[in-house]
Amino acid sequence: MTVGIPGETHPGERRVAMTPGAFDKLIKAGMNVIVERGAGVSAGFPDSEYEAKGATIASRDEVFAKADVICQVRTLGANPVAGSADVERLKPKQLIMGFADPLTALPEMGTMAKAQVSLLSMELVPRITRAQAMDALSSMATVAGYRAVLAGAEASGRMFPMLTTAAGTIAPAKVFVLGCGVAGLQAIATAKRLGAVVSAYDVRPAAKEQAESVGAKFVTLDIDAKSAEGSGGYAKAMDEAFYRRQRELMTAVLREQDVVITTAAVPGKKAPILITAEMARAMHPGAVIVDMAAERGGNCELTKFGQVVEDSGVTILGPSNLPSEAAYHASQMYAKNIATFLLHLAPKGQLTLNLEDEITRESLVTHDGQIVHPKVAELAGPVLVGG
């Protein structure tokens, strides 16, 4: 079994799907690893390090031609423009692993089905105990939460820690984190380590204890949020009346903040608007909003994906790829997720797609020329499903 690692072609993507230190166990299990020349350079991993670990360095065409399994950070679905150039390189029966954006990139899922490849989407790995070491969404959310705080600190005109100096005492910055999932908890912990006074809010009541455990004061709003948590621990989309009431109560909280980090996202759906333009403009001049949901439309009404917006003295950041900004460690974490998944699929070096296994079944999007994931198939409709 040969595992291929092509370089990433999505604009600005610096991560790589496999690092030299992550495939030792793959080699021991009898697999071969072939890496595109220069694939890891932008993440800090030169070709020589891959070769020293036993990988073969080759061209992109050779990687796709020789590999039984292609591992990417962004497959076609998550790289719809540049990724289309690889469609002609795909081979029937080939297994493709990576982020695929399967719930929204539906035409691309149809293309993968027509190419007769088996696509495993890292977004769909179930959040169960057995799959924790394969949970790439959580790994990348950890990196994103950390980087979001640094972005907010850099954009802010305030220092985060309290300082007592000869020129007087400087009060600590106030940071407010909206959404206490993996990214939010990491943002809280990072802001706390930098010395900020951190508060947090989440629609899920169960998040209160988690937020407090990493140093935040949990903000409680007078709204009924008992039904706000869906399956797998993800937040569930609520109706507009709920979000309207939430925004009304949130406005007073926002006025006190120096940096606000929003993380609220619902898989496969547009991000809910938590901060309207009016709410943002009510914040004090110099305040910063880091909208981690920018790729899904943003939690702030003023957010523009991949851009920095200045409005009424408030800065709104819409970062496009926070994990890529810490490409070295993000790649290490992602590579461990991928390697663990590969060993789950091929413990003795021989690939087996066991559809009785929950991890494989829930992650598999296309197989044998069909879209086989029930949710994706439902969204795609009969034309795409039928190949």
C-alpha cells in the first residue's frame, strides 16, 4: 500500500498532510510513502527530512499515479478552484483523505463520485472516544483559537496584561469569547495566559463549567438555551427569535470589551449573526472583533471574509485560514490525525474499508461511483447521487 502526499494548492495554504515524524508507524506497518517535491517546505519540513524517514520524493503526477491513498489537507471540496486540476489525476478505487467541506461543496462531491474514488472527509469523523486521535476538526480548532487571540492582540491598541510601572498602572485588556467549543476554550486559555480579563458565553448551558475551568467568567443571559446543543456536542441552529433576544442582551456586554472573539458555527450551515452592525458600532473606539466564523459568512454582520474592516473606530477581522498561520504545529497535529486514521483502516498495511465500523462509515462520502453518506446524499439530490 502506497500513501501519497501532494503539496497543497489552495491559495495561502501552508500546511502539509503528513510530516516526517508522523509516518514512522506507517512504514513499520508495511506502507510506502511518496511525497511531492517541496510539499512540506512552507510548513517547515524540507524534502531531506522526509527522505531521511524513508519517503520517496517525486513529482505531483507521480504521487497521484503511484499512490493507493492520497492524503491532503484540502481535497477538491475544500479547494474547489485549484483542486479541479487534480481531478484528471485521480484513479478509480483510489482513497482520498482530507478536509472536503462535504455538506456544502455538493457539486464537488458529485465530481469525486464520478471519478470512482472513495472520499473520506476529516470533517465527518465522529466525536466518539475511539476516534479522538483522528479528530482533525478539534486539532485545527485548537490552533485557530490560539491564533485568533494573537491576531486580536496585534490589532488592538491595548496590551493584554496588567502592568505596574513607574508611569502608573495599566489595566488589563478585557477579552470576550463567544462560543466555548474547542476553538473558544483554546482562545480563553490563550487570552488568560497573556494576562487579559476573560469572559465567555455559549448557548449550551454545559459550556459554563468548561469555560470556567480554563479561566473565563461565564456570562449568563436570560434566555432559554436548553435545546441549543445538537448531536456530537456541536451547537444547533436556533430560530431567529432566539438570536434576536440573544443580541439584545449581548449589546451591553460588548460595550465593555476590548477584544471580542466569535467562534459560533453550525456544521453545513451559514454562521449565525451574533453581532449586528449596530452592536459592533456601539463598542468603544479601538475595540477589535476577531470573527473565526468568517468563512461561513461570519458571526458579525460587518465581517468580510479574508479582510480587515474598520467601522466607527472598531476593527473587524475576518481571517481566512488561522491554522495555516501556525503551519508547523498545525501540520504535526493534522498528520497525527491522518496517520492514526490510516492505521485504523490498514493496521497491517492492507487497506480495508469496513463499512460496519462507525468511524469509517460516518466519514465516507463517496464510494463505488456513488455519494454514500446519507446526509450528503440527501443534500446533493438524485442527480449528483447517481453519479
